[in-house]
Amino acid sequence: MQVRVLSPTPDVKYSMKQYYGSCGVVKNFFTPEELVDVIKIFKKVKPTDGFASNGYYGIDQKHMAYLWVRKTLIDRISVEFDPAMKLIFGVFLDCYVPLPIHNDIKSIADPAGKHYLSFLIPYSVDNQTDKCSSASTLIFDQSPNGDNNVSYLHANKLGHVSLEDTYQYSLKQDLIWNCGDLLWWDSQLYHTSSNFLANGCGSKQGIVIHTYVV
């Protein structure tokens, strides 16, 4: 796992290749107090349909709140990664059903756009920030021959995924949730939530951001 330390790096030459196939975490990127204010704004957005009964409060470039998202989240994150990165969409996710294994290849309005990084800012589990560590995001490499598969995680972390699917991936990193951290991964990487329901939890809350570069 790559743990990045916040520091000004004006001489960095940004490149997609720098993060290709990678994932990591920037610790304590936002304070819980900052996230309270951010989530209040997101929850003013009309929720959209999504997977199962989960709540999705999304904002894209066409939304009236786009400039707010860019100033509050994208501009701040881009300083650490690539100042030229652009928003596909950001969403406050109120999750009651863990998503299956997937990657983040989305439709990009700009025909010259290329998928970049996905970001997740954990906020709470069961709407309690101190329970965040009961959830995690697992990032995978594909393992078509079944070598180093993740079937051993089926009982306690991946019970929401079919056992057959667990033989197709190997674990790159299990990113444990902590309120205010910035989790990130190459958008092409397959990943999923841990089965937080197996820990006796009923929901988890966080902000997800998908980006691209030209």
C-alpha cells in the first residue's frame, strides 16, 4: 500500500503512469468536521437510482453544484495527484447493501478523456464515525488462473460475492476505513466493499469521486 504524506510538491511531473495499477491512502486528508459540512450539501441533492436500496446523492459536471464540488473536493485532491484531473462525478453514498466486485470504467463526456483515479473518503459506519474501521475497500488484481485467489476471504470479508468469483482475483490491498482518510486507486482496478453486514453493521457512509484526464 502506498501511504502518501501531504507536502507541497511544485516540481512534480504528473503522469497517468505514476499511478497505473496502484492504490493507496492519504491519512487524515479531511477532518470529520469538514466532512459534516460537505455531506450536508450532498444530501440536498435529489438521490438517484443505484444498486439495491443504497442512497446515491450524485453531482457531475452538468449539475448546478459542480463548481462547489470542484472547489471543495477536486481542487484540493488534485494538488496531491494531478492538477489537470477532471470530475466524472462525485457521490455521497449511503450504503446498505455491499456492491459486487467491479471496476470504475464510466462514460466520459469528453471523447479525449481517459480514466484516471477513483477516490473514496470514508465518513461513518451506521452513521457513527468511530465505527469506520468495521468497513474496508478491497482492491484486486485479476487472477485468471486462480493463483493467489481471495477465496480465503469469502467467510469474513467477501460473503456478498459468489465463491466462484473469488477465484478470479488476488488481493492487492485491503484499505481499512478511517473517517477523513483519502483512499485512492486506478479506476481500472477491480474492487469491492467488505461485507460490513457480517460485522453486525447495517450501513456505511462515504464520498466517492471518479476522475479522468485528457
